[in-house]
Amino acid sequence: MSGDPHGPANEDPRGPVIRAAGCVLWRRGPGGGSVEVCLVHRPRYDDWSFPKGKLKRGEDPRAAAVREVLEETGHHCALGEPLPASRYPVDGRPKEVAYWAAEATGGSFTANDEVDRILWLAPDAARARLTQPRDVQQLTAFLDVLSTP
């Protein structure tokens, strides 16, 4: 049987899709005040973004998102609503990052090889600090989800 002449829907002629997952990690500010989001600084790229990383073989994207948040920020989290996926090329290959809103539930940051700093910022300050426009889109989607009753 020949099946679909174009191959599976998730294949790309440039190579297999790089699958990743991450979160817009958030918490309430001091005294239960306004929302703060966590940005990570990756020295390898000298950029500010949200915690994310590649899926391990056979790993569920939700589990990967929680794992990456813990590895990169030192914080445990409770996954909330899914956010739109982000798609972009990396070294000529397509990459797709599944995102969720995730509330921080505890933990503390320790610098590591991947992430040397984190910042907890109000959304407007985070918007100004994010390096990639696609991350600004994730922040906007997160704020839309947060404001939906």
C-alpha cells in the first residue's frame, strides 16, 4: 500500500520536527498582588525567554514542560491552560514548542549551565525584556488566558 504520498502530517522535507515544551511560569507578587512571570537568561544565546526544552524520546509534552521548568528555574509548577504552540526554524529544521500557563508552587533558583539568571517581572516589564517576538506572543496569549473568567 502506498498510503499518503506526502508522508505523515508531522514530517517536514527539511527533516524531522524538533519537539519541545515549555511554560509561561507565573506567580502572584508579594502579598498576593499582581502577576509576575519568570524569564530565564540563557548565556549560550544571551537571550531572555521562557523556560523550555526538547522532549526526551517518548516523553509526554506536559511532563517535558514541567521537567524543563524545574531544571531551568528550580521551581515546581502546576500546569494550567495550554497556550498556542510556537513554530520556527532552528539550523534549517522546523521546531515546535508546546506551551502552557503554569503557576509556580515552590522552589528556588540555582544557576546552572543552561540558565545563569532568572527574573520575576510584571508583564509589561517582561514584554520589554523578552528577546524574541514569538515569546511576546506567548506572553500575550498567557495574559488573555489569565483574564478569561
